[in-house]
Amino acid sequence: MSRPDSALIFVEDLWKIYQLDEQEVEALRGVSFTIERNEFVAIMGPSGSGKSTLMNLLGCLDTPTRGTYELNGKLVSSMSEDELAHIRNREIGFVFQVFNLLPRASAFRNVELPLIYSGVRKNVREEKARHALEMVEMKPRMSHKPAELSGGERQRVATARALVNEPSLLLADEPTGNLDSRTGREILNLFHKIHGQGNTIIMVTHDQEVANQAQRIIHIRDGEIEKDERKGA
């Protein structure tokens, strides 16, 4: 399997084996796929299927036991912890089921935080934070703290924070899991808007209705790809 030049993500024969007591658990077993730039992909699977393990590897939160993972032309499967931290900060935006916002900071400060860690100058990071909040239609409420926002508004702020560094990849883990159905649809509509602006999105979900919003669904079962289906295919 050769990597297409247009691929943002190239995964080949990826394994993750955990040692539990004296037993080996194969969480991922030889997974291979590519994801093009500006794809919107859902990863689905039952509990224990390996989808969370795969998300952790794609998000550079963990390293594979063996196999190849390239992100944006960089071989991340063999990087050190410091190199992975750099990739996480520069290349990947995370949106989680729990919003992970600082409760005492305003929406604006929450979004600005990754840029502070990156050492971006004050005037540049403030402009970027405002732009990210504008993208998710939260600029009018940027001075509000998380407790003053609805669940959907908090997820919008979390999405703005994920986008503020202009990452190559937006990785969303059950982004509608803590939201009611109407608010969940609003967040998915937001993801469509972000995707329409050229962003690559990978969304991990157990919900078929949510997964159907993506262009492509990768089904994981027992650590292997069971099915890889594209809309209209």
C-alpha cells in the first residue's frame, strides 16, 4: 500500500497491543486506510471495538505497537513524546464529548489558550481567537464564562478553540454525546460549515444518525476494519 500524495492521513498495518497482567490484548489488529484532505469521516464501532484506541493514535495521544501512521507527510508513528506534543499542538484540533473549558475564563480566553502555549504574540492571538469565535457564531458571547453558556454554546467555544491554531485535522470524539438532539443537530450543521471551508474532520461516534452526516463511515469491530463505506458508493 503506497501513500497517495494527496492524502492527509496514511495508516498501514497499525497495531496496538496492551499488556494486562500476563495477557496481551490486541486493541487494533493491522488497520490500514488513507484519508484525503477535506474529507469528513466518521469512525463507528461498538464498545470495545478499538475505535477509541484508533482515535488516540490518530490524535497522537498514544503510539502504536507497530505499523505506520503519517499525518500531513510526517511519520508520527515513531516520534518521541516531545515531537508528538508539538504535532498535537500544531496539526490537530480536538473536540471532546465533555467540553474541557476553564470555568473561570471567558469564552475568548478559553479559545486563546492554545495560542499562548504556542508562544503567539498577543495582538496576533487575539485576532485569531476573535476569528475562530466568529467562525462558530460565538463572537457576541465571547466575554461570557462557560457557566453562562448553554451546552451547545460551550461546544461551539470548544470547537473554536480546536480551530484557532488552523490545524490540518479536526478530531471530534462523540461531539454531540452530551447534547440534546436539537442542539446536537446544530453542532453537526456547524461541522458541515467548517468542512465546507476546507477542513478535514474525523468524528468518532457510536450513533448511526450522527455518523450518517459524514461523507464516509469506517466501521471498526474487534480491532479491525469491518467496512469502509462512502456516500453514494
